[in-house]
Amino acid sequence: WGFGQDFEEKMRMRNAVIDSSDKVHVLRESCIPQGLTDANKVRVIPNATAKTNLRAQEPSQGQRNRFISIGRLSPEKGLLDGLEAFAKVSSRIPNWDYVFFGEGPLLDKLKERSKQLRILGRVQFRGHTDNPIQELSASQILLMPSKFEGWPLVAGEAQSVGLPILGYRD
């Protein structure tokens, strides 16, 4: 959108982009641009996460708390960075664990590094889950140290239960 531009200028720019596009994707019908002359170019893409009444748990001093990562255990997900960060703060947060859900080529390296960092007892590798929403709602923070993500499904799932997400700024 750019800084220093007024709203009307931004809307003219937006409308020019929409008018010149072959397709316009929106998340719900109420987001269809007003005044769009060619309704055939609009596709509504529904939210990928279902509504739920589950809510993430707040951290508690009297019980175990957990960071959670869900996804493919592969290098671009930055999970070794997440593990290293957890190891650095683990002595200051003794009632916290780090739970991984997923499978992939990094599993053995994550386990070995957990052992080297002497935190293996506080790190769990649970493999695939058929119910990520349940697992996210039973957690306190989603740790998402990915090197690159477009729009990861797990972020939307975490938001659907009100779970805070911790990751890289960019």
C-alpha cells in the first residue's frame, strides 16, 4: 500500500489492479469489491479452518505448559532454531516442554540435538496427529521458526483457538 499515500489514492491503485486482473480471490462474499463489473472473475476461497469452541490454555505456574510445533520436520521449517531457542531459555522456564507433531527427514537430527543440549526429557516427538486443533488448544504457544512460509495452515488453526504464535519477524 505504501506510506504517505492517502486513502483515495490507495483505492484507485487497488481498483486498477482488480480491473486488470484475470481473477480476484476473496475470503468471503462480503469482501467482493464493490463496483466490480465482471463478477465471473471472482472466486470465494473459504477459510481453511473450521469453527471451533476450543480455546488455547493460558500458561499456569502449577502445571506443565508447552510450546508446540506442527508440520513437516524439514530444514526450511527452522525447527533446529526453535530447539536451540528453547534450550537457551529452558532453565528459566522449568515447567515448560516443547512438543513436536509431524514427520520428516529432520526427526533424527532433532532428537540427537535435543540429547546434545540435555533437554531430551523436556522435548517430545509425537509424530502425525489427526487432530491438530485439539493439540493446539492444549498448548500455550505455537513455535513457528520457519525460514519461509506463504500462509501456513497451522497459523490459521492456531488463530482459530486463540493460540499465540511465536516466530521470526520477517
